Amino acid sequence: MSKTTIPTAGLADAAVTTAKITDANITTDKIADDAVTAAKATGLGISEADTWRINTNFQGNTTPITANWERDDAYQNINVGTGMTQSSGIFTFPGTGVWQVTLNLQFSSAAADNNYILGNIELTTNNSAYNTVALAYASIKNNATYQMMSCKKILDITNVTNHKVRFNTSSQDDNAYVQTNTNQNFSYAMFIRLGDT
């Protein structure tokens, strides 16, 4: 079987998709060097990745966590793509697609046991009413101890105007501290666009 080369001019923009790459009829030896450019390969790989952290400790139930968010900006950090935007703790996606959202919170106790402390991710699909889509519990016993909780959700974001997320925390006695840092990711949210819907 003779080798067929497909020159760059033979591929339309956005012609190479994930679905086409998995087609058994297309093999790499049939594509000419430099034929697949960024414009021609759409939906391949991670196009958006962003991390936001809280930079000031706070205590007690906070629904939602509205203040002291900052984008990770230290020690070899990297953010891919446009990135998220946030206003008073409400995060807006830069584009549609399949997104993984992760929340990590580090807690410390405040002189009393907390049989439960929690963090959760809430989603709105109408830019108004929010529903919990992921939640995780932890507990702290005794004073001056620490605990970490983490939850995540894969979301189908089809409308960036109406689909937004925010984060909450609460504890049994409303007195646990959320531990933060301006140079390290103690309590933070991570957003990764996994691909097209």
C-alpha cells in the first residue's frame, strides 16, 4: 500500500477533531510534517486550566465564600488559556465545554471539637438560583488540630452567562478556621476544561 501525504492546504481549519483522530482510517504516516496546525486541531488537549486561592484566614460558616480570592501567582505557577473570572466569589467560565471544578479547604479547630466541617460547590444554570453539586465532610477533634476536605464535579457548561459556580463552608459549631496562604495553595479552587461536549 502506497503512502498518501496530506499537505497543509488539504486540511481545512478545525478539520482535525478528537473523533477523527480515533478513526482507524487515519494514521500518522498519512499526514505530512507540519500539516496539523493549532487552527486545524480543535478540541485536542487542555485549553483552559486555572487555580484560585483564598489568601486570608477566616472563621465560621460562610455561604458563599465571597472575599479574598486571588489567582495562583507564585512558584512556577501556570494558567492555561483565558482563565476564570470572579466577582464576590462567583466564578464565570471563559468558554463552554466539559469542565472539572475542584474545591480544597484546609481547616483548623478553635478550642472545641467539630464533628463535622464541610465545603461544597454550588452551580447556577440561570444566573440566580444555586444548587449543591459536590460536597465533602471532615471533622476536627481537640484544639489546634488540622483537617483537609476536597470535592470535585465535572460540569457540562453550555452557557457562560447563566452557568456559574461558587463555594461554601460551614461547621458544627460555626467556629472552625479556614487556613489560607498568599504564596501557597492551602484553600483553593481549580478549574480545568477537559474538552468539548
